[in-house]
Amino acid sequence: MRATPVCQIDRLDVIPAQGGRKEASFPVTTHLLVEMWRAPFQVLARADEVERALRFSGNGQGDQADIVTYQFQPFGVSAKATFGDAHIFIHTWPENGYAAVDIFAATEEGAYAILDRMQKAFRPSYVHVVEVKRGNLISEGET
């Protein structure tokens, strides 16, 4: 049985356009930029396997999903999955055991629930996550 993967999470809590200033705001969405390493070749290589894993990752059941996949030759996949208020984009390099993933979700909890299921479905040994709050309104005050 495979051990729980190492998962490093970095949170970006400043808005670069603000010169590094923190500002209270209400984000529109949570965006997780995910890198997965040492995932099994067979899970990353074929579009049907990636689609199966995305269906599980989205809501744990695979229903009510709109998934579009593109199969590269000889192997590798790019895909988009939409689940109500969450979207997943993935690009795989199975020869390297690597996948780059973007998870957009309406809530932080929703994004991390998808990430948890994604780790179970893709079975990587190492995961690196960068969390970004998207859609923050920057107020500059009067000019």
C-alpha cells in the first residue's frame, strides 16, 4: 500500500498589483495551482483514465460533469472538467510521472476537497500546491 503523498502548500496572501500590501477583500474564487510528481504512468497516459480520475476528483461520484479531453500521441493528456461551481484543468506528462493542474472553486473548502480526491485518484508521491485567491477588488482610494 502506498503511503500518503507529501503535500506542500504555499498560500499567496498578498496581491502583487498592490506592491505587496495586504488588504481585506472578498475573493471570487480559490485557485489551486497543483503539481503532482511520481504518479503512475497508466493513470496519466490515456484520456479515458484521466477522465475517470477527474470525474471522481470533481465530486466523488462522477455525475453531473462536463469533461473534454485531448489525447496526445504516443501518450499524455490535456483535459478540462466542469462541476457546477468548480473547474479543473490538467496536462499530463506520463513519461515523467508528472501532471500540472489548475483547480478553480467557489470556496476554499471546495477546492481542497477536490485536491484531496485528486490525490486519491492520481496517486502521486509528491504534491506541491500554490493557493491564490482570485477576483480580489483592489481599492486605491481617491486620486
